[in-house]
Amino acid sequence: MSVKSTCKAWLEDRFGLAGMLKEQLEQTVPVHATSWEFCFGGLTFLMFVIQVASGVLLMLYYKPTSEAAYKSVEHIMTAVDFGWFIRSVHHWCANLFILLMLIHLVRVFLTGSYKKPRELHWVSGVFLLVLGMAFGFTGYLLPWDQIAYWATTVGTEMAASVPPASFGHFLIEFLRGSASVGGDTLTRFFAVHVIVLPLVAAVFMVAHFLMIRRTGISGPL
């Protein structure tokens, strides 16, 4: 027996991966689920995967400090091989991620796919939409240019309208890391964008997919 076969047998005895994978791959997909209007959920997940892959590549060169952030983005766009392409992919797939998720939610609503026993599918999907918007908000600051700075300033100022006034002030301080948008805000947004939000989104996606496996894909209208 070859080394490859021995290792495969050893892993199979302990984890049973082949059996689990076979069970998942052999599940029958309903005929209606192969129609184009049922593909937006999968396309949304594809955009998320592309975002993670392109984001990891951008992190190799990006520097999340107020002194170096803008220059590092400029370096990615002008000096790094295919850096302009990776950043463009990250930018446009971020927009497509939100758009496709909205279309997916509209399809789910119009076909009544949120009804029993799929109520939590809808709830997790709405949470994922909120997380997607949080991705966009935190990522918008990272280029650290004038547009990003003032957009974040205006966006965080909205927290001041949350009553009571003391709590609104606390929210602004919490979001910015200081009284005004600065280096602390950039570092905080970067950490949330590349660590906190991806982990939370991954948890909701796994739960979403497991529930779909449990209840099956809903029927047409």
C-alpha cells in the first residue's frame, strides 16, 4: 500500500470525511432550484469568497496607520504587480456583494421562502445584509483619502442622534476611538473590517447553510 493510500485510510478511520462528503455531494437538487432566479444566494457567497481572497492579498501591502495608509494604497495601485487589478476586484465585488444579497432577499420575499419552517433563514439573511453594509462602512475609510475621511466623519456623526445625548456621545467615541476621526479610528476600522466582521459573517453563513441543508430549498411561488 502506498503512503498516499495509507494516509487516506488513516484519516478516513478517524474522521470519516469521505462518507460525509459523499452524503453532501449526492443530495438531490430540486429542478426549480436550477433556475437562474435561485442562484443569487450562491453568487453572493462567491462574492464573499472573492472579497476574502483579494482582501488577504491587499493586506500583504496595506499599512493601517494614519501616516502610511494612503501611501500604501498608492503603492499597491502603481508599484505592486497587478495591485491595481486586485484592488479593483475588491472594490467592485464589494458592491456586487450588497447588490446580489438584496436581489436574493427580494426573491426570498416574493416567493414566500421566509415562511415556516424557514423563518430563521430570513433572519440570518437580514443579519448578513447588515454585516455587508458594515463591511462597506468600515472598508470605506481604509484608503485614508479626503473622501474616506469626510464620509466617515459624517457617518459616525449620525450616532449623535441616538437618545439620550450621553449615549450618542458614547457611540461616537466608541466608533472613532477618540473625539474625532483619526489614526485610532483607522486602526479600529481596519481591525473590525478584517477580523471581527469576517468571523461573525462566517458564523452566520455556516448557520444559514446548515439550515438550508436541514429544510431543503424552498419551492417556487
